[in-house]
Amino acid sequence: MKILNASALLVEPLESRKFSRFSLQYTETEDKPFDDANWEPRFSGHQSLEEREESFLARNQKINCGFVRGPEGTPSTGFDLAEDDAKYISSCHIAVASCIFGNSDRLRIPVGKMVSRISKKNVCFVMFVDEATLKTLTAEGKMPDSMGFVGLWKIVVVKNLPFSDMRRVGKIPKLLSHRLFTSARYSIWLDSKLRLQLDPLLILEYFLWRKGYEYAISNHYDRHCVWEEVAQNKKLNKYNHTVIDEQFAFYQADGLQRFNASDPNKLLHSNVPEGSFIVRAHTPMSNLFSCLWFNEVDRFTPRDQLSFAYTYYKLKKMNPDKPFYLNMFKDCERRKIAKLFRHRSDEQRDILSQPETE
């Protein structure tokens, strides 16, 4: 990896003219159907299969992309933020984001000496947590200061989580950074099991700016075919086997094929991403891909590695005249810039989540 030595002389590039241009708008509210007495508002909305199919077209359109509210008078669909926090994240130009929900991890503060003065001034470092996690972090001596910071992390508390599955909740800041950081031009996502060890501006230069990419994600360190990933998920009981089978059958019926490493015309180095580290420019195509990927996670399983390749290939297939500049880099590069730690064990999470007794 030929990372630059310093970010002081970096100049943020103008947006490339080669990136696809179209206007993407998002469904903000839904009305209750007159003929469905059991209808309830959902954070992800209610997307029909026909609407799902049309959403893959890279054109001026309005699509479901989370944060959908019901009609006036219905309860919030979730992921509620305090007004000050919402205002803070909406002003960020470059965001480094992560999350801890359900006490899944300890707080990993980025290595301060590796983050330049210019990044500390111009980059937002935002850690989304739920109330239970905030309580645990405080008990462990990681109490936010008067401005809401622990080290470089701005701690943003999310109330009223929209899903009971914490992994699915975690896909909201992971895949929908453009919906949260509404003014940001770039975002860097890292799972909470990672500690950032490189300046964010150097990351943007290396993965996006240097060769004109708009999205960067690493390949999986071991598996490259979705067939292998499906088998592994079922072997380790990562999710309900029937739901995984339904998702996989749906994708095969829509043309998903086995990964062929020897194919000289393959579009990806791997059909399975590592997924814990994502670098994005908030371009229309990047934002559309993120919305589509999130909608697959919502419709099927929260195991996002199962839906990545299908979403990418379908987007490419339905928009042959609109390129998507995706950089799938080697996982060893991800390991150079972010140190990996273990998640808390399920037993530790359960103990930390238990209410206090008198």
C-alpha cells in the first residue's frame, strides 16, 4: 500500500464528470391503505415487489430508503435522535461513523496521533449507541463530556430502535450514511470491532480520489462465492435457515450465478465482501446502491454479505449505460488501516443488559 505520508497538502477533488447524474429522492411518509386494518407504519416502509424492481433503475425517482414515517398521529417508526445531535450530524462534510447497539462491543477510540490536525477539525467522528450501551460505556469510564464526546467520538444516542434484531438496526448507520449525514460528501464506515489507525483524508485519497472511485469495500478474506457464504451462515446458525434459503432461491431465480475466479470478464474480485469497512462518496449511484442494499437487508436477512453481489449485479444489469465506480480492494489493506478486536460474547452482553436489582 502506497499511502501518502501526510494529508496537509491534499486538495479535495471536484466531483468527477464521469459519475452518473440523476436526482434521487426518498419516501418520507406513507398513508395507511383503506383496505388493511392491520397496517402499521414501518421504518423501511412497505415496498411492493414491483416498486422494488423499478427502484433499481438509475434515474430521477423517489424510492424507499429507510426513515419512512406513517401518517400524522401514528407513532414514530424509530431511530429517533435528539434535536442537537440531528443538527450536528446534518452539518458534517466528511463523516467517520460506527455504532454499538445491544452492548455488542467496547468503545474503540481512533488512534489520535494518526489523525491529522486538519481531520480533527473538519471530520465528524460519530458513534451511534442505544441507551443500554451508553449506560454500560459510562459504567466502564467512557462517560461523554459536556459536548457529548469520548475522545474523538461524538456519542449520538438512538432511541426507539426500529427493529428488535440489533444487527439489523446496525445496518441503518452502516448502509444509510447519506440519509443521516445529509450534507456530507464522503463517509467512512467501520464496524465497532475495528479501531481506526489512519487519517481519514489519507483513506479517502487512497481508496477513492486516486483512481476516481465512488465506493470502496474489501473482499472477504476467505470466501468469494455466495454459495459458500450461504453454507457458512447455515453451518454457524447465523440466521433462520428457511429465510436464508428463500432469499438465496429468490436471487438464483433472478440470475445470480456462482463466482468464477478465472473469468477474465468478472466485474468483482469477489462476490462476498468483508463488509466491516466501507468508504463512500455520496454520489447518486453510490447512494442508490446503498438504498438498494439496505432494502434487501430489510426484506430478507440482516446478513448483508448474502445480498451484496446480487444488488451490485442487478444494478449494473439494469443500467448498462450508467457505470458505478466500485473499488473492491484486498482485505489485507483493510487490516493495515483498522485493527480488529473481538466482539463481546453473548454472555457478556446479556449480563450488561440485565436491569439492576435493589
